[in-house]
Amino acid sequence: MKYSLKAKWFSPDNSSFSPKQTSIRLPILSAAKIDALCEMFPSMTKNSIINDLIIEALESFVMELETDPGSTCGYGNFCDENISEKALFEKLTQHHLGELSKI
């Protein structure tokens, strides 16, 4: 379900975070845009803004994955003729969620 980031940023934050930290280097224009959002929404932390943008991008990407079974060869070490891209993504997500839950 798609939600409005602006509406979320005016609501309380009840999220939980991964036990692992990920560092990234952003292109200058993207960093400037995030700084602009931080200035526009001073009650939000930069971390929260970046997290929400990543979540939104992931949700949009998942909506584009194929749902019809077909060859998923070429996706890492996984090859299955009877699974869709979306099903593969969900299966791998559950695997990694289990691994992160052990930490």
C-alpha cells in the first residue's frame, strides 16, 4: 500500500531498525535534496528521511517485479523455472529477515 511520506513525517515514528548498520555515499545532488528535505521537515532526522525514501523506493520497485512464473536464472545463485521475480524476491527477503533476526 502506498502512503504519503509527507503525512508520515507529521506522524509519530513507531519503526524498529535492523541490528546492522549500512553506510552509503550519495551523489552530490541527492545529498543536497536530502539536506533540503531536512530543512523543510526539521522534526525529522536525516536518518529517518533517508530510511523513508529507501522504503518508498523499494515498495515502488517491488510493484514492478514480474508476477508470472518464468525463468529466474541470472539472479545470483538462484535458478528456478517455476517462480516469478516477485515470489523470488519475497522468498529471499524472508531468508534475509530470518538471518537479521538472529543477530
